[in-house]
Amino acid sequence: MVFAGTSTKYLAEKICVSLNCPLGNMSVTRFADGEFEICFDESIRGKDVFLVQSTFPNADNLMELLLMVDAAKRASARTVNAVIPYYGWARQDRKSKPRVSIAAKLVADMLTVAGISRVITMDLHADQEQGFFNVPVDHLYASSVILPYIESLHLENIVIATPDVGGTKRANSYAKYFNCPLVICNKTRVKPNEVASIQIIGSVEDANVVIVDDLVDTAGSITKAADLMKACGARSVRACASHCVMSGVASERIEASSLVEMVFTDSIPYTHNCPKVKQLSVADIFAETIRRVENNESISSQYLI
């Protein structure tokens, strides 16, 4: 049985269409002070329950998922599977400076204590975050939909780029898939979400550049990288990222930049209007994974890279 949190119902509906099953009935009662209550409106006793909810800010989305898990556990579901297309708080995966929290681990602990049996997620900020959970984690990759899209563009002299050194592994996988050069952007920050400077390592002369990243928040890094590559002689620059965070003026930055297009998955809803932004659905990938988990089948054949 598949149920949806408030913020990810649009994706859960697509997943259910792909699975050819109805979306389960669940209600959320909200109180005047902002507190809310989760209730399953049908019996889930002895069922394998899949709860679809991305945990992007605000924190209500995470709290709603925690309450969904707790309610399902108390309603005697056989297994409670958290389907988290975008695992929020994942950027806080280590102590980057003294006296800070490791939010990605804390969220994993909260979900585990709430009673999850399994996590199905996509493109964690760092692969090793799977180890934060003490339950099985099925880690999917947006490359399953992004790579076919790039191939459909039939780009000549393609070059894969990463907007920062941290994304080198991901970008290198794309470069190997297309058997093409890899370009790395080295950036320095003055503070979070504000890039001080950026340099390109590699040549983009007369190339069709595809920048690859896991998420775009304020779009500062990716637009600066695109403008610099265009100034260095790139024929065209487009970008692909798994998660469409797109905070604040991100849409305006994308629109004003040298990017031809900005491609995301629909792990997070995009509510702004920017003609350069395109979303590819990952509903079929999650639906097929849910089906295979239910039937105890391998999911590794879904991975392109």
C-alpha cells in the first residue's frame, strides 16, 4: 500500500499510476498552533506500507514523515518503508567546523527510532550517508533518467563538467559513460550559498558542456560556472541536477545566465516559472523499485552507472 505526504503527493500519484494501484487514503488534521495529526483512513494491518515524502524544508515535511511512520507502526503494518526522493538535511553530513551538528545522521536516527523498516531514496549528497541508517537503504540514481535525456540531444563534442571538486566522482561517471573529457570547477566560498571565486580546470573551447550536480539551491555556483565556460569559448552550456531546491532568486539567476537549460528530476516540486527549467519524472524508477522490493527482486539492474 502506497501513501503520500502532503508535499510529495504529486509524485506518489504518478508512482501509483505506474504500479497500477490506488493511492492510499490518509488525512492530516491541522490545529491552530501549527501542530498536526496523521491518520490512516483504511486498515493497514499486516501490509507492506510505502510512505512517499521528500524531506526538504520547512521542517514540517520531515515531521509529517516521522508521524506517518509512527502511525503506520502503531497500526500494525508489517513493514514501514520510507520512500524519500529527496533526503533533506543531507548537506550536513560531517563536522565541517567545531561545535556543529551532523543533521544527516540525526535525521536518520529519528527515522530509525520512529520505526522504518527500509529507506528508498535517490542521489544522497554523499553515498556514505547510507551508513547512517541501521536498516536497508536502496539508493537510486537520477542518472537513470538524465543520461537518456542527454543522449536524446545528440550533442557533438560533448564535455561533462562539475561545478565543484566534491562532485568529481559523479561527473567522472557521466564522462566515462559518454567517453568524453571531464572539466572541474574549483570554487572558494566566503560563506554558505555565496561563491567568492571560481576557476576552470580543463578546456571547454568549442564544446557543448553539460554541468552535472546533485542539487541546485541558490544557483550561484552553477550560473557562475556556466557564464565562465561560455566566456572561455564553450559552444553551449546546460546543466543537469537531481534535486530542484531552487531557493530565493535561483530562478532569476538561471534565467539571466548563459545556461541553455537547467534539467532536474521531480523529486522536489518546482513552483516558479522559468522557461529554462525542465523536470524529468522519476516516478517509474521509484515504482519499479517498490515493486522489486515487494517481490524480493534485485534492483541493481536499474542502474545505468
